[in-house]
Amino acid sequence: MEFIKHILHEEDFWEGLGLIIVLAGFVWWRVPAFVAAALDRRAEGIAREIEQASQVRKEAERVLIEYREKATAAKSEAETILRETKLEAERYAAEARSQLEAQLKRRAELAQQQIAQAEARAMSEIREAAANAAAAAAQKIIAAHLDEQKSRALIEGSIKDLGAKLN
């Protein structure tokens, strides 16, 4: 009995008894089943989330592969377009150079023709001016040295020679 009195005065005994009562209450009110059911529901939710995450990951991997393929195709297409553009630019540049050379050649020929025409006109004008100057000088010389008799004889001789020169 002394032992029981001693135990009843111990705090540890009352703490242990209280713990046993609480645990018995939990069992009586089916708390472990409730907790187990809640944990099962949570586990099922986590399993669903993991499955969804797995599906999302698979979809993301598929989309990533698809976009990588598209990026590779786009890069290849861009390289092809760039190559074709460079070739076309080179072709246009060569064509433009040949057209420019042809145009410069035509302009040079035209300039040569214009220079030749200008030279011919200048020579003609110089000859005309020289002939006019010679004729004027000859007229002055003839007028100064020719009297009326010599003038008539010269005109008559020219008229006679004119018929022979025209035939």
C-alpha cells in the first residue's frame, strides 16, 4: 500500500496515466482510422500530382523535342536562304558591273563621236575662215593690182575656161 501511496504522489505516474487515457480516447473515437484515412487521401492526392507532373514532364519533353526539331529546321532554312541571297546578290552585282561597263563603253563611244564631230566642225570652220580670209586678201590684192583692162581679160578667160571645166 505504501507503494501505491508513493506512486500516487509521483507526477510521472499521473503523466503516464493521462497519456494512456488520451491514447485510449483516440482509439475509442477511431482517431487512428481517421488519421489513416486522411493520410491515405493525402497519399492518393500526392500520387495523382506525381502522375500529373510525370505527364506534364513527358509533354514538356515532347514539346522540347518538337521545338528543337523546328529550330533545327528553321536554322537550316535560314542558312539556305542566306546562301541563296548571297548568290543572288553576287549575280546582281556581276550583272550591274557588266551593265555599268557596257554603259560606260557606250558613253565613251558617244563622247568619241561627239569629239570627232566637234573636231570636224572646228576644222570646217577654220577652213571656211581661212578661205574667207584668203578670198578677202586676194580681193584686196587683186583690187590693188588689177586695172580695168586686165580685169576684163581675166573675166573673159575665166568664162571661156568655165565651159570646158563644166563638161
